[in-house]
Amino acid sequence: MEKKPELSVVIPALHEGPNLAILLPQLRQIVGGLTGDFEILVVTAGKDQETIEAAKASEAMVIEQSERGYGGALKAGFELARGKYLVTMDADLSHPPVFVKDLWQERENADLIIASRYVPGGKAAMPFGRFLLSRILNSFFARGLGLPVKDLSSGFRLYNAALLQSLELTAQDFNVLIEILVRLYSEGKRIKEVPFNYAPRIFGSSNARIFAFGIEYIKTFYTLRLLRRKIQAGFIHK
Ligand SMILES: Nc1nc2c(ncn2[C@@H]2O[C@H](COP(=O)(O)OP(=O)(O)OP(=O)(O)O)[C@@H](O)[C@H]2O)c(=O)[nH]1
Ligand SMILES: [Mg+2]
């Protein structure tokens, strides 16, 4: 039987050539110190040559997403990842690879570990307006959806891969991060946040989550609230 890796790292990346050229060698070294048995998957949209070349230069696996958006990229990565644990992280150097060690240390302590900007000890280096909006949206979603989580929109996470892969995810953009939380928490899975220091993007341009996806976030809220109630009422199991 094929031997599965211990850890898969899934990195959604759109036009992230210069960032990946810095990130991937560091990540490989750090993850290699945790387990000899890992894989790195870079998920991108078709014809993004700079991302494909940077990923191949560091011997990462390249996956082309079939559904659009950040959510589409994550789903493509989840489908092909073979590890027992699965880390998701951004390509733009906002998620320092050395922090994978902190997530890895906690892997037995919960089903999902979140690198959290908003628990005591965590930090978010971002423009004040964006920071404020992020805090407001995060606390609005946490309260409205009844989730005991401070940083719902952090994409730097470690999962129990089998549990994650059992979910049928429908969200296509950054709202997929909140959908995953709703589904796991409603099923009684354990979620833990660890304090994390978020760095601003260095090269390249934003696919910004907050401003551009404002209306989508409101729709997401109502969809997920309905989902949360249905799961709690036991109508559906996923
Ligand atoms: N494959 C793929 N990757 C994406 C998509 N949208 C965003 N990404 C990647 O997902 C990660 C997070 O997106 P960012 O653009 O950094 O979003 P953000 O962190 O809110 O914005 P910044 O402030 O610019 O960092 C980055 O690695 C992006 O390259 C997408 O549609 N497909
Ligand atoms: Mg970013």
C-alpha cells in the first residue's frame, strides 16, 4: 500500500512568483525538521506561469484549480493532499513558515489549530482601517454564528486532514474559511487558536478579502447561520 505523508502544506497562490521563491525553500527546511515525510502543494489558476515556475523550481507539486476563487483553490488542494495533517498558508510571506512549528506542536490537541491574530499575544501588522474592519467583521461573525473563535478569517491553519476532507464545502471565496469553522464546530470538533504575529505582504498585489467581498460576506453570514441552525437541529450531518 502507498505510504501517506505525515503532513501536506497547501498554498493557494495567484501571481506570487517572487514571494514563493523566498517562501518555499524556507518552508521546505522548516517542515523537513518536523517530519521527513511531507508534501507541498501550490494551487494556482491556469496560465499563471510565474507561480508555476517558482513552485517547480522548489520541487513543490503544482495543482491547477477547477473552481474559481480562494475557496476553489483550497478545495482543489484538499482533494489531492494525502497527508495525515494538513496546513494551509498564504504565499505572500504574511505567514512566516517558522510558525508551522507552533501549529505542528499543537496537532494532537485539537482537530483544527488556527494561527490567530486576535487572541492575547497575537498581532496583525496591517493598515489601521483594515485592522478595524477585520476586527469588526470577525466579532460580528463570531457572535452571529455562535463560534467561540477570535480570528475566523485567518487562513494559516493546521487540520486533521481526514476530518477536513469529509466536509462538503460550497463557498468559493475567502468565506470558505468561515464555512469550514461552522461545519467543524457544529459537528462538535475541537478548535484551538494559538497567538500569531501576522506580517504585511511584501511583493505583489492583494486579492483583498475585506473590501471587495463586503456584500458576499453579508450573504455568507445568512447562508452560514442557516447552515449552523440546520446542523444543530440534526437535519443534515455535514
Ligand atoms: N490559487 C488561488 N490563490 C488565490 C486566489 N485568491 C487569493 N489567492 C492566494 O491566497 C493567498 C491570500 O490572498 P491575499 O491576496 O494575500 O489576500 P489578503 O491576505 O487578504 O490580502 P493582502 O493584504 O494583499 O495580503 C495568497 O497566497 C494569494 O496568492 C485564487 O483565486 N486562486
Ligand atoms: Mg495576504
